[in-house]
Amino acid sequence: MDLALTLDEAAVQAARQASRAAAELLQYFRDGPHSGVCAFESDVTGMLAEALKLTLEIEDTPQAKAFMDAEELALHANLQAAVGEFIAGWMD
């Protein structure tokens, strides 16, 4: 998780990123592309990836994992790794 974010702070940050991305998507629906070159004013994919990363980290607790079977645990771990790789490349 980001440097010393509590679970509550991570939830707020994830919600903020997802809300900003949702607003951009709704604006695209209402007004069309931002410009002839860019569909959105902001990086919607990056915001959604960050929201997903934080959400996966919030769910990465022994209590939550107790309800997952082996296949779900593997899928969760794979998704977490893929999102982490995407964000690492996105930040470069």
C-alpha cells in the first residue's frame, strides 16, 4: 500500500480515483471525446488501475482471504501483480 496509508485512507483514495475516472467517462458519454487526439482530459485507465490496486490491497487481509478458495487466491494474486506492473510502467 502507499506509504503508511491506513485502510480507511486507502479506501478514500481509491474512491476518489474511481470517482474522477467515472466523471471523465460520463463526460465522454455526454460530450464526446475531449479532443481529436485524446478521448479524456485525464488518464482514466491509470486512475482506475490505481483505484483497483488500492482496493486489492484493502482486501489483502487474512480475514478476507479466509473466504477465498485456492483458485480465487491465485486469481487475486495474479491481478494484484498485473496491476502493480501496469502502474509501475505507467508511472515511468
